[in-house]
Amino acid sequence: MKRLGLLRHAKSDWEDGATRDFDRGLNERGRRGAAAIGAHIAAQGFRWDAVIASPAERVRRTLEVTGLPLVPAYDERIYLADVPTLIDVLRGVAGDPGSVMLVGHNPGLQELIFRLVDPAKENALFERAAEKFPTAAFAVLELGIKHWADLASGCATLVHFARPRDLDPELGPAKV
């Protein structure tokens, strides 16, 4: 059995229209969301043998603001990656660790949940993640595999899902 954590970057800063997408940091709400989800992850006691992350600035800042003692390996393939690319990255994880956290972007992370979760094991958590996998969302999947190289469609069960708004209602969708 393997464990996969998925963390989407927190809300990015769009104020400077001249900043490249890759270089955008976090806005204030994003910093608050990253801190809240980091505290939540720590409180749950999750530990990660490996962390693989997009090198985009908003991902780097998200990891920093979580306050978690993570040492990510940055992989350019994760930046705005599609599901086949994310699966390739995970299948190639060195050392075959028991748990891996992948930190990146949507729609790839949400679609990875759709691909990996066995339809017979869809549950209330899956329904919430399927509805929306917002910024700073965090999911944990248990994978019925012995080696990362065996990662395949339908091998997972979603066992944990949290969004910043679940932790602090003020971090929910902006009210118009």
C-alpha cells in the first residue's frame, strides 16, 4: 500500500498583469489559505517520505507558508501538467518511498483523482473533490500498489480531503 498526498497551490496574486504566470506569487488570501491548510496537515499527523513539486513561484510560496518541514524536489514537468505526465512523474519516484506528496496545479491534480480513484470506491470525499478542487485544497489517496511503477487507473481510494474554507469560512469563495 502506498499513500499519495495532493496539494494544490494557494490563491495566486494577479495584481501585476506583467508578471509571467510561472512567476506569480500568492495574494493575502492565498497566504492565509496556505497557512490554514499547513496547520491542518500537521494536525492530522501526515508524514511524507518524498515531496515533488512544481517549481512555479506560487507553489514555492505555498510550501513555504504552510510551515510544514518539507524538503521538496522541484520538477518542471509538474508545472501545469496533465494526468499522463503526473502519472509518469509518480511512476518514476526514486527509492520507492511509502508516501509521496505531489504539489502542483489544476486541472491536473483534480483529474488525477478522477483517474486514480476506483469508481467502486467513490465516496462522499470523492464527491466533494469532484465538485471542486480549489486553491490550497489537500487530498490523500491510499493506493493498492506495492511499487510506484505499478500506478494505474482505479488503484486508489480517497481517504482525506480538506479545503481552506472547511477550516475557516472566511477563506471560502469571495462574496459578490
